[in-house]
Amino acid sequence: QVRLVESGGGLVQPGGSLRLSCAASGFTFSHYDMSWYRQAPGKERELVARIASGGSTSYGDSVKGRFTISRDNAKNTVYLQMNSLKPEDTAAYYCYRPIGGYWGQGTQVTVSS
């Protein structure tokens, strides 16, 4: 069955960096677009970034120029490199496969001094 497992979250100071990973299994990873979403307390879940099966990328306005999504099809993994982190980036981050609507369990990112 489809499984998405996020890792790499944690506590970081403002201006710092983190790299999130999402390990996928149960499907032919290279054939599918993948996305990262986030949800802060009391807010709706929002799209952070998306990468197509062919490698093209798109980003939410709030993270453009700071976050980079990438994928390694040999490792069945999608990454989210987050730089210049701000307190407003604090949220649970989720990996998502749009086709079929599969979510990971999420990983918490907290940006605080």
C-alpha cells in the first residue's frame, strides 16, 4: 500500500535551515507528482511546494526564494530544503501524493529563538 514517511523536522532559530525528507513506498514513485503542505495551529492546510514527475516545480508565495523542493527517484524520496526560516514557518509539514490523495503523518517544524 502507499506509504509516505516524513522526517527532518525540529526546532530551529530564525534565519536557520532545515531539510525535510519524505520516503515513499508502495507505488512507482517516479511516475507521480509530489507535494509538501503545512498546517499551523488554527490555520488551514496550505500548499508549500509541488514537484511534477518530470521535475518541474512550483511554490506557495510565502516560501518562494527560500524553499526548494527536489526529488531523488532512485531513493523514492522527495525533499524540502528550507532556508531563511521565519517564525511564521512554524507548522506541521506533510508530504502528499495528489493522485489518490495520500498523506504522510507529518513532521513538526518550529522556528523560534
